[in-house]
Amino acid sequence: MTPEERISELREQLHQHNYNYYVLNNPTISDFEFDSLLRELQQLEEANPHLYDANSPTQRVGSDITKEFRQVAHKYPMLSLGNTYSKSEVAEFYERVRRALNEDFEICCELKFDGTSISLTYVDGKLVQAVTRGDGEKGDDVTANVRTIRTIPLVLKGSGYPQEFEIRGEVLMPWNVFERLNTERASQGETLFANPRNAASGTLKLQDSSVVAQRCLDAYLYYLLGEELPADGHYDNLQAAASWGFKVADTMCRCKTLEEIFEYIDRMDTLRKTLPVATDGIVLKVDSLRQQRHLGYTAKSPRWAIAYKFQAERAVTRLNEVTYQVGRTGVVTPVANLDPVQLSGTIVKRASLHNADIIEKLDLHIGDFVYVEKGGEIIPKITGVDLDSRLLVGDKVQFVKNCPECGTPLIRVEGEAAHYCPNTTNCPPQLKGKIEHFVSREAMNIDSLGPETIEMLFALGLLKDVADLYTIDPSDLMFLPRMGVKSAENIVSGIASSLAVPFERVLFALGIRFVGVTVAKRLARAFHNIDALMSATMEQLTEIDEIGERIATAVLQFFAIESNRNLVERLRTAGVKFVIDDEVLQGRTQLLKGQSIVISGVFSLHSRDEYKDMIEKNGGKNVGSVSKSTSFILAGENMGPSKLEKAQKLGVRLVDENEFLNMLNK
Ligand code: IVH
């Protein structure tokens, strides 16, 4: 077989496996086998660059090429839908359609997905373009980003698709991905996405498609457009699209009567709560395309469709007080303190008010009865005030002018919604927050020092900043209430071991705004030591991959503050690492320290010698035969039967290539 033939065979197989895994949820090979095929394809493509194809399964990982999005005019405008929250308006829609058509008709009912809409163009069965809705007339060409979405086919399966067509749908961020992303952002002091919809559209607009690829977006398709569609029915067309590899909701349903439609609505209102993605209503569409044409369009939306939106669950309760929380980066968040109220299965006592603009827009007064909703958002929010029940007007809520914790006048950065307390060096919650961040697992990993101990040491003036950790007197610890000898010893030894933490994690531990784990790694690898970083210029910083002006400014600002530079000096004197380890530069680590590893079988991602080398470079020992002191077996395909038997007898674990590479963070 020529490389060309093998490449096309692999591409075809991988497209099918992708579809089985992501669309059908029914993989027929192991992840390991999938990765081996993908790796083989990657190697063949690298060796044969003239066979490059933007729709190859290898392109799903994205690239970090930065470019402005090109604006593209939609061939068919992307219209919106008429909205309603009431069943009686659904009945009116049904009646209007019945009268206008004056013949039998069916309504296709579907879930309304709450993400960001996308229009995909396919030519000869291949994805050629993906454009956002934009203003409905023209949108952004986000093809590179969309190629990373595993549920969107790059090359179609089956047959019968038009030579050229468009298909539209919704790009979504599943709830679990959304929650993970926000947790990560919170730990880096970044603003959170309010809901999965914003997260999905924000992600689609990222310049770096490799970051998009990591965000695990999903997509449901719900509208096929073109000159030669397979059927006259919308439902049938989407079933055909499903057979070409698109993800089409299996909850679609054709209804004849209004009763059937209402039943569908009620059924979906329950079902949607169990779905992995956000939905906010039902879309009703006249099924026949011929009848759709007959009904036509108004200026903004089709007359043949309507959206029924679910009422977000809402409660009314009294606003007692607005308090303010100061985070470790100084952002001040207003919090509404409410009379406890039951909402979607939990008791709500507090709700985030996000920022000053929102308070102003709501015209909030203390004592107001407010509406609290948990819609697409996880944290409940206040959506309005019940003005009819405002009897005695309390004080209007004014955003605090000074930091509630240290009294410093707050500042508001031009173009940003948040207020900050600029007193980064003396504001107690910022200082405590910084210490908690410094000792956290991903930073210096001093897990023996919990928030309560930090609070006590801070209150006693024994711990004012992170450098104080290294001069703390063990006897001071002993005098703390509820502190035993053992716990004090653990704290002392935890602090001592933190001196071995590599530079990149120290950099993360410093708590520079926007410098999360990954950014810290990039900075460490680019500058090698703190002195080079401290004297870096805007240009040098922004030259680094994925470091934009926002992060660069935060770094420059951090080191412009004298007390931060002093802090670095005090930490340096204490022995904290401010230089990258040669090992890190050369790919050496101690991740496999003390482990005896047996290699057996045939590998597809790296050669056996490469694995040997990796074991040694990462502090492990490569041994020839399995014994009870073997830590694990790095097992490839066709592992020798005697080794396998011995491993089973001794209970030695088998680790495949991928798991092994994961261990080494590769
Ligand atoms: S059909 C001309 N079907 O809702 C009709 N839209 O306000 C085109 N949406 O922009 C849209 N789920 O982003 C349709 N099953 C569904 C939908 C859906 C979500 C979104 C879409 C559209 C908006 C309409």
C-alpha cells in the first residue's frame, strides 16, 4: 500500500471512530488503539506534506496560529425566531398556521439549545467553512476553531448529500466542561463565565484553536439549507443529516395536534434537567418545506416557526443587605444577602450581584422584594425587583467607594466592570488569599498549613506575607490553640520541602494576576530565571506563545511594585527556587523516582529505546524481568505471555503507552 493509500484509509477509519465515539457515544475501539492510528496518520502526514488536508482527523487538535477572523456574508441570512413564554401564544401560532395553510400539516418539535449558533458549509462532502451568526447578514469565519469540535464531521459518511449545502446548529459547552473551566479560571483570578452560552461563544472566538480543542465543545445541528435537499420534510432532512454523521437531537418529534405539542413541551421541561447541555425552550417548525415557503418570512423571522421559552425557575424574597467580598487579586464582588428561599431544590440565602452596573440597572434598595433565578447559571442571580411590594423605601444600594476590608479607595479599570482594591500589599483578605494560594497544592504544596492556621498566624502578626513562612519560629507554632507537636512538625517540614518546588510552580505561587499554571510554565521556559523575567519588556513578553498584552501588563505591573520585588528577594534568600532546573529544560524530572519499570510488547507512539530513555530521564529504573518489586509494566501490544502471566500472579499493574505518557505530563 502506498503512503497515499494508507493515509486515506486511516483518515476514513478515524472519521468513523470519531463519529462512533462522539456522536453515537458508542466507541468500537479502545482509546489506545484510536491514538495509535492517529499517531500513525500524523507521522505519515508529516513525512508527506504534499498530502496535507485541512479536514484530516489530525487537524482536530488545532493550531496556535493567530489571525483576525475574516468576515463572511451568509448566503442565506441567519434569522432569529419569534419568542414566547406562553402556551396560549403557541396556540395562536398553531391557529395562524392552520388558517394560512388550509390543509393538513405537521409541526416538528425540538429542543432549543442554549449555545451559540453556527452555519457550516459542505462541498463534496467536506467541511469548507464555519461562520458565526454575527449580525445575521455576515459573521466571523471560525472554521479553524470549529474543526476542533469532535461532533462536527469534517468529511461526511454515507451518501445522498447535496454537492453543496449549509447546515446550521448550536455550538455548546456541556455543563461539566463549563464547571471545570470556571473552577480553573477562579483559581487563576480570572473572571468567570456567567453561563455555558457565554463560555461557548467566547471559546469559538479564541484566536488559538488548540485552546479551543481543549475546551471540549459540542454541537447539535437543527437546520439544513440548500438547493437540492433529500426530502420535503424538515424532520426527514435532519434524519438524513444524521446518517451523514451530524449530531442531531434524538428528541425531535413530529406532532399533528396542539395537544401533542403541549405534551411534548411538558415532557421536555422535565427531561431537559437531566441533559448534559443547556436548553432554554422548544422550537416549533412547520415540517414541510413547501408549506414553509408558502408561509414565508417577516423582516426578522420565519412565519413557519416559533420558540417557546421555558420560564427560568424564579423565587421572590427580601433583600436584607449587600456585602462585599474581596478576592486575592483585589476584585470586589457585591453579594446580596437574602431571606432564605427555596429555589430549584436548594435554599438560597445569597446571590451574586456581579458588579456596580448590575446594581444600578436593577435600581436596588434595601428591603426590596427581589426575583431570584437559577436559569442557565449555577450561582443564583437577581433578575429584578417587585416594585409593587416596595412599600417603605429603604436606602438605595450604592456600590462601596472604599475597600470594605482595608478602607482604601477602590478603583475601576477603564473598560472593565469590576472594582478593585489597589492595596495589594496591605489589604488583609488579599494578603491571606495570597498566602493560601502560595501554599496550595498546585503551587508550593504546603498542605499541612490550612486556612485556619494561616488565619491565626496572620491575626497574631506572625505571618504577614509568604516570605514570613520561611522565617517562622517553630516554637511560635506550638503556642497556637489546637496545635499539637506533630502538626507543628508537619508544617515545618512542609515549608522546608517547598524549597524543592521547581521555578515554574514558584512563579505560579506568586499569584500574579492572570498567571495560571500554564502561563507560569511558559514564562519559566522562556526566561529561565526570575531576574530575566523581572526585567522583561512588553515586547519580550508578548513574543511568547499565548501571552497577550493583558497577561504581559499584569506581569509588568506586579514587578513594578517595590514590595513585590522585595518579597522575591526575601524568598530567594530563604532558598526558594528562582531558576529553572536544567532537568526541566532537558525534559528531566523525578516523576518516576524509585520506580522499577519493565518494558514489554510492541509500541506505536514511541520506540522501545525512547521509552527506556524517558524512564531514565524521569528518575525511574528500567529492569528486564518482572518481580515483586516491579512497580509497573509499560505494556505494548502482544506482550510476552510469560511476562503477562507473572505480572498477573504478582499483581503487577500494566500501564499502556498513553497512561505512561500522561504520568510524565506528555
Ligand atoms: S431554528 C430560521 N432550531 O435559537 C430558524 N434554532 O432565536 C433558524 N436555536 O439563532 C433557527 N435551538 O441559535 C432552531 N432547534 C433549534 C434551535 C435553534 C437553538 C437557537 C439558534 C437561533 C435562535 C433563534
